[in-house]
Amino acid sequence: MATTVGDIIRSSMRKIGVLAAGEPLPANEGDDALQVFAQMVDAWTNETLLIPVVNVVTFQLSSDVSEYTIGIYPEPKPDPLPINHIETARPEKILAAFIRDQYDTDYIQEVIDVKTFSRISRKTNASRPSRFYVREGWPLNTILFESVPYSSETLHLEVIQPLSEILPAACLTEVINLPPGYERALIYNLCLDLADEWGKQPSAAIATHAVEGKKWLKRNNYRDLVLGMDRAVATQRKGIGTYIIEQGP
């Protein structure tokens, strides 16, 4: 049986004593609780380890364009959208990226910080880039390549997008389809927010289950970090780039 947003809310309200067993959810209280649920989902987006899905975004690069906006274009939207705009939910994080050429060969892209990007003296060369900087903005981010990409190639991004993309909270009948463990974590964490809204005191057990639920989700969603170094400090010894931390290159 599918679980809905309304099921999560009713379960939470029963646990904090707002509803009795089997009591239906009043319409006015359901609307208020739905707003609290949506606020909680929005807040969870800032904890990226609570987001279980890595999405793939692809975009055909344009000729003579090195800057691309990404996100949901604000209203009123032009028709058509700008050729250098990637229409998708604004990424919370870009995990990996590459450019694929017309022969299906992939070229990895390194995400750099603003200082590294600023040190690139000429950014208008027409060549396949290997690095880009993401300028954070709202509602759009901007991807700035170190050079002007070829128009025949495709950008591929592995991104983490807002939790609301896979956990809709527009109405009580929205179906929740998430990995194991999310239903319990949602119920007990919503208990804490609803208890404050309805003037209830959640039990210590509820608070413990809420904390543990999020902890287990983060542990399951943990993504290993791969250590690296700036290519400029790597030396070529027998064709292999090396760097000794104690001694330097």
C-alpha cells in the first residue's frame, strides 16, 4: 500500500497526542500540518546527505558561449529560453562532470573555486575546457568554463538536487516513494515540528527516534570522497603524476 503525505502527517499527529487512534485528519488542521511538512522537507535540502538520489543532467553546448545558467528560470519565462540556460532544478551540489564529444569520448571536468578561476588570464580561447567554476546565485547558478567549449559537444553533470524533487508536498494525497528508512525518519522528525506548532511536548523516545532516523539515512547516503591535488603541483615521473606530502613535488 502506497504511503502518502497525509499518512505521514496523521501518524505524527497521533504520536504527539493531537489525534486519537482512527480519528480522521480535519481539513483545516491538515492544511496547517501540510505547510509544516513542506517547510521540513525544504530544510532537509540543506543537509545533502539526506538526499538519496544523484541525478544526471545533460545539455548541448552552444557555439561561442562559455557561461551557462542552471536552475528553474524565473517567471515570466522568455519563449524560447536563452540558448545558454539549462532548465532543471537548481543543483545543491555538483558531484562530477564531463564533456562528451561527437565520437562518444568523455573528457572529465574539474570544478574549481573562484580564486583558481580568477587566475586564468584568458578565458575566451576556443578549446575544450577541462575546468569550470560555479557562481552560486538564486534562483539560478552560473557555470563558467575556463575556455569556450565546442558546440558539437554535450555537458554531462552528476548533481544533487532539492529533496522536494523526489518528495513532493503540494497536497495530502501526494505519494511518497523513497528508500527504506525514510518513512520512519519523516514521521518522527515531523512529530517535533508539529508538537511545537500544536503546543505539545514530544516524548524523549520521539526525540531519540527522530535523531537516529536522520543519522541512519545520512550513513546510508554517504558518498566516499576521493582525495586529489591540483594538477599544477603534480610531476611526471615515468609518465605518472606524483606528489609526496612530506617532501613536495
